[in-house]
Amino acid sequence: MYEEKTSEEPEQEEYIRLPLPNKNKNEMFAIADRLMGGSRINVICSDGKSRMARIPGRMKRKQRVRAGDLVIIKPWDIQNDKADIIFRYRRTQATVLSRRKLIPEEIDVF
């Protein structure tokens, strides 16, 4: 009467496409270090500098950026010590990037 469904296919790891920093647009990886208040956060960038990054309103309303998060930033053209946050990775996404060795060793804490 009832048939049992057995899958003979082996389970495969799901491939997730993640955005990466575009070097042509001067984007880079960074780790969120300290919340400063007023939608500002101090980040440590892959080039070794510490910058003040701004969380844009479209990101502030939808997702939280916390200390320790991996983000993509774009430094300002006028003031190089300030930046805008472009994208925030979830913890599982950051570990996938770390396993694939796409994060620079200077900021790879995952």
C-alpha cells in the first residue's frame, strides 16, 4: 500500500554563490571591530588599516552589523580613513569563505 521513497543519490554540499569584493571598485574585506553609535562602526581592513565605516540606511533597517562580523567595505575617495559598508556576511557564509581561503590571512578569524 505505502511505498517508501529511498534516495540513492549521495548528499552533496550545497553551492552558495556569495558576493566578493570588486578590486576595480576599490572594495575590500573588513572585520567589524567596535560599534561607535550613530550608525558608525570601527572596522579593521584587509590592507591593515583601521577605518570608521558608515552603515547605510538600507542595511541598518534590514540586518544588524555587530562586532566580529565580516563585511565588504568601500573606502571614500576624499577621506581614506572613512568607508561605507557594502555587504555583511552571516557567520556560516564567513566560515565557507574561510574554508575556501578567499579571506586574506590578516583578518581571517573564522
